Amino acid sequence: ILAWIARMRAGNGLFIEYGVEYVIFALLMGLLISNTIGTPEWLKAAVQTEYFIKTGLVILGAGLLFMEVIQAGVLGILQAILVVTVVWYVCFWMARKLRVDDDFAAMLSSSVAICGVSAAIATCGAIQGDKKKLSYVTSLVLIVAVPMMIIMPWLVKAFHIPDMVAGAWMGGTLDTSATVVAAGALISDVAMKVGVIVKFSQNALIGVAAFILVVWWTYKGSAAAGGQQPSAGIIWERFPKFVLGFLVASAVFSFFLPTGMVDGTKSVLGELRTWWFALAFVCIGLETKFVDLATMEGGRPAVAFLGAHSVNIIWPPLLAHPLFVRVILPLPCLTLPALRCR
């Protein structure tokens, strides 16, 4: 019911005009309940954030087509890799300096560097992290993303930032695809297209990042336990299986289904994905208390996250200017129905 109310409110003409997404209403309603009357005991059994997000991510794989990522161009993919690598390392380094444990630091780093909640959950599965820490990270991601989605388009217009640079900036900085599309649409079609290029490229890195983290954490744990080399079976056991679902769905829809079927099911799958994410964001709000965000480990994880986010705000536009403005290449034409080139 809460997810339905969130989607209904976001469908109001005024909110559509200003790009206010259902994510905001879903999170705010959950936060309002958890921070006032508290989440009722009878409702807690339904608060299954991970389940909803993982299901939505597998469905997202069906919409992340290999040829569209390739068609998006080398520029978008290059920026995504450079942004993810630098920001992930900076956040992990900051977290360690602030005496945040490695598991917590990895979840914070993936969330701020790759694609927010989705990457945090993939990382938690890969390293077998603490679910309470995961809830903290997901709440932090969304609380920071909401004002940024509103402020960034205003800054773009106020400082007359070129549309291509603005799109690359938002695609590399905002943590969900929905907020990238909404913020880009408030500027121009070009900004929205470039933003989607960069964000799609980052989404495609979820599987790669999960695999690297599984191998790294398995070897790290093995070294701490006495140095015995981990087997392929242990790595497989730790690998988050929903990431495989994400990759398989993408492969099936990219290579094995006829184009007509893919195009015909895109809107239905998009609607299903939106429902699962709406449920997830309501649950994140129901699990989050502001006092926990301020007090958990003395607030050090939040400081590390915000510090890395500051770098994430600056680094993408520095890359975007030489990549998307100085490099003389045509803007790629995506095959997504809503993003066709004129």
C-alpha cells in the first residue's frame, strides 16, 4: 500500500513537471513511520529490502542490453571505469583513515562509486557483510541522493554548464538510473542521453565488481585464517547468485530473444522493476532511524561517505569536459525508445 501511494503521488502532474520520482515518496513515507511511531512489529516481517532490490536488479538485467552499452560508446564506458576506480579507492582509503572496518568500507565505497543501493547489496553478498551495516549504507545513499537530484540541475543552469558535461556529471554522480533520467530531463535531451550512457556503463560493472570483491575477500580471509589457498568452490559459494541472474537476464535478452519480443516486453519489465524498487525503498525507510545514522560508529562511516561523495561530485565533470567536449566524436544514438536521437 505504501509503495502504491508513493507511485500515485509521483504521478501527479506537478511532481512529474519537476522530476520528483517515486523513490523520494517511498523513502520519506518509510522514514516518517520509523522515526515517529516506529515500524509496527506486525509489519517487520514484510520489510525485506534485500529481496526486493535483488529481484528488481535481475529484472534490470533484462533491460540492460549488451549492444546498447556498446552502442553508448567508448567515451561513456571509459568515464564509468575511471570514475568507479578512483572514487572507490578514495572512499576505501578515507574509511580506513577514519578507523571504519574493511567490510563497512567496501560497502560504502561500492555504493558511492558504482550505483548506490544496488552496488552496496551486491558487495554485501560478495563479502558476506553485516546486514545492519548494509541498511545503514542504503539509507545514507538515498538520503544524500534526494537533494542532489534537485540541486544538480539547478547548478547546471545557474553556471551554464554544457549539456553534455552536465549529463556525464549527473550520470557519474547520482546513484540511481531513475534520478539520472529525472535530473537530465530537467536540462535537455542531450543531458539525459549522456547521463544514461554513463549510468548504464556503471550498472554494467556490478558483476565485475562483485567478482573482484569475492576473490579479494576470500583470499584476505584465507590469509587471516592461516594462509591456506581458497578453492574455486569457496569463491563460488561466496559469489552473490543474484548477480548471475542479472548477467543471465542481460545475456538472454541481448543475444537469444528476437528483437520484436525484447521491444514488446520492455515496458512491462520496466513497470515490474519499478514496483520491486518502490517496495525496496519503502522498506529502507522503515528500517532507518536518523539517530542510528548519526551515532553508528561515532558517525565515522557517514563522514567517509560524504567525503568520497565530495570527490564524486568533482571528479566526473573534470573527466567529462575533455571526454565529451574536447574529444570530437558524435553523440551516440541509443535505441532506447525514450532516448532516440532526433
